[in-house]
Amino acid sequence: MKRWLGDQPWKMRWVQALLFFALFPLSLTHLWGIGAEIHEAAWAIGLYFALLWGYVLWLLVQPGTLKRRNIVIPTVFTAIVGVLLVLGIQQLPFVSLLYSATEWSFSPARLVGFVVGVGLLEEAVKLLPIFWLAVKLREIYTPREAAFYAGLSGLAFGVAEAVAYSISYTDLNTVGMAYGVVGSGNYVIMEFLRLITLPFLHCVFTGIAGYYLGLSLLAPQRRTALLLLGLGVAALIHGLYDFLAGSWLGIAMGAVSILMFVAYLRSAEHITEHITGTSAVSAAPTSTQAVAEVNTETAQPIGEHA
């Protein structure tokens, strides 16, 4: 991190980011004026905070050299195909029963519904493009890379979900104010939560699962076990958060999830050494080494970084 801070190109990117995040909201007022539709505003604000959290994620994870294509694939897939997959699978008999259990009163069955239904399904779908990039295309080589791309997938899902909820909140708020049931303050808070906090929590949940996926690449003999463990951990903390949401315990669970993610990243090299039995440097090939190995095996050129 220190050497990045002394790097002139990094300083330029930092200044550009500062200008963008400071001035983007101002541009929206000139783009739409007073004629903005709720879905347009929700997507714009959701994208704004997704980019902000993505920048924070990049600084936090320090994934190394990235391909633009590998950033676009999980974000676009999850925001569109992933959301549709979740909506479709929710209709299956057993899964729909698990989702129905989330509406029950406080009970063990409700917790199971959130963990095994909501948590497991959403985390598995968000991890799909990362698995494809890592295992099928072999475009991911380290746990940090996997955690970063998985975090982006989680952000994309969280923003798409937030936009849908924002539209429904607007309709409910309009009706509620007409009958004097709710006030605008509650609406603003709910929008704040959905568009800012929850996308980042989705990022953290999936980032943890992605980290385990990255570890599995370095220990093929334990790949299935590590994948299932990562998915299970992500589903558990996701489900626990949803189960406790609406109370102070939900805030505590959100804090625990973020601290877990940070702890994994701080211990990344040590965990890699423990899993693989080798040093972190020698365990994971660099992108250049990986490309050279593939070229040697196939004697075919590899595409340029997109």
C-alpha cells in the first residue's frame, strides 16, 4: 500500500476519483432537473455508491493487476442474469417454502429460511460468475483477486435489489402519507439503507465466499471442501443478518461481517501458507507466470488484457 501512495499514477487516479465522487450528484441535477423518474434516480444513486464502495474495496483488498473484462463480467451477469435466476429459483417448491418461512414469527424455522433459503441461494448465484472466471477461464489466481471480483458481484446484486426496493418504497410511501400512516423521514432512511449500506453488506458476504474460492485454487485437493465452507460461511452470516435485521443485533451482525472480511484480508498470506503448506509468494502464480505456462502448454497466443 505504501508504494502505491508514492506512485504518481495512483495520485492522479485518486484526484480523478475525488472529483468524480464530489461532483457526480451535482451533474444529476443538471441531467434531469425536477423531471427525474424514481427508477432513473435509484439506478443513478445506486451506481454512484457502488462505484464508491468498489473503490474502497479495491483499496482494502489490494488485488493487484486487474482486467476490465473480469470486472464487467461478474457485475453485468449478477445485476441482470443473477437477479433473474434468484427470482426464478425462488418459485421452486422447496425453495419457496424456505422463503415463506422467513415471514413467520421469530422461530428456528425462520432462521433456517434466511440461512438455507435466502442466504445460500443468493450467495451461490453471486459466486457463479467468479467460479466461471476462476475455474473455467482460469482468469483468477489468488484469494485477493477472487475476493475482489466476488465483492463486485455482491455490489451489483445489492444495487439491483436496492433499485427494485426503492420503487416499491416510493409507492408505499405515497399511499402511507395519503392515509397519514408514515412520514417522509422513514422513507428517506429506508432509501439510505437500501442504496448505501446493504449493497456493501452484499459485497462483504460474497467477498468472503470469493476468498475461500481463491484459496481452493491454491489447494486443488481441498477445492470442494473450501468452496462449500466459503459458501456456507457467507450464507450463514447473510442469513443471520437478515434474521436479526430491524434490531440492534442486526447492526452488530453487520459489523461482525465487515470485521470478518477485513480479518481474512489481513491474514490472507498466513492462511494461504497454512492451506498450501508453502509460502504465499510461491503458492500463487502471477498473471505473467500463468500466461507463460499456458502459452508453453498450448503454443497459442493469449488475448490481450481487455
